[in-house]
Amino acid sequence: MSLDNSMDSLTKTVFEKLDDIVETSQCKKFILGYSGGLDSSILLVLTAEYVSTRNLDFEVIHVDHGLQDESVEWSKHCVRT
């Protein structure tokens, strides 16, 4: 499977899960906890893309778990992002 196909599959899966959340909860706004790590960065990009196609509000809140030595640098990255 190519990288493009993998990303398409990931995007489709995330969008389906977010659709389920919106349908079940009738939410109009997403609030995402963002640490700046790889996983939350990917989720940030996918969620931003999702809400832009669904006319939903979106807010990002920085969360520093303090679990990694790099978390201070990630915090700086979050501010820049």
C-alpha cells in the first residue's frame, strides 16, 4: 500500500469516526487537546480538514503532559503552529 493510499485510508477512517461523534452528540464545535507530538499533530491536521468540510467550529487547546523531555520544545512548536 502506498503512502497516499495509507493517508486516504486514515483520513476516511478518522472522518467516519468524527461523523459518528457529531451524529451521536449533535455537537457543533470540536475542542482538541494538542501536545505538539506526532500523533496529536496528525489528529490536528485531520480534524482541521474535517471541520472545514462540515461547517463546524474548532478550537485547539495546548496540553503539556510533561511525559517527554522534548515537551518544552513541543510547547514552543504548538505556539508557532
